[in-house]
Amino acid sequence: MAYQELRLWTPARYRIRVNGYLHPSWSDRLAGMTIATSGEADEASVSTLVGRLADQSALMGVLDALYNYYHYPLLSVEYLGSA
């Protein structure tokens, strides 16, 4: 994967995993990322968000919302390549 093409201001695809249940309807609140959740709506669930974000600022906005507003523990953030 060519990480040198990633810059603070370039679009990219990401995969974000959090501990807990995120309903797919929250996609609009989280920059339009696709949400998939394994398990039922309980603490053992893991939710995965995948999608294209406009830049690193948008990534930080999604992470901030997950942490500060919704209080979901972050499991991982993965760069999937340029958008």
C-alpha cells in the first residue's frame, strides 16, 4: 500500500472499529460511513465503520464524535488507501 500518497488534505478510505452497537441509521451522523455491527445490541458487540472521508480533519471529526459524544471505546483505525 502506498502510504506516501496520503496527506492531511487528501481523501482516503478508512475502517474504524469500536466496541459497542452502532445502529446503521447513524451513518449520516458519522460522515456517511457504512456501519456494520456484529452481535446484538449489547456491550459485546463490535461495530465497523467503512468509508471515504474527505481528509484527515473529517477523520478526526468522526473519531471525536465516537469518543466525546457517543462514548464508544475505539478498537482500531485502518487506512485502506486513497479514495
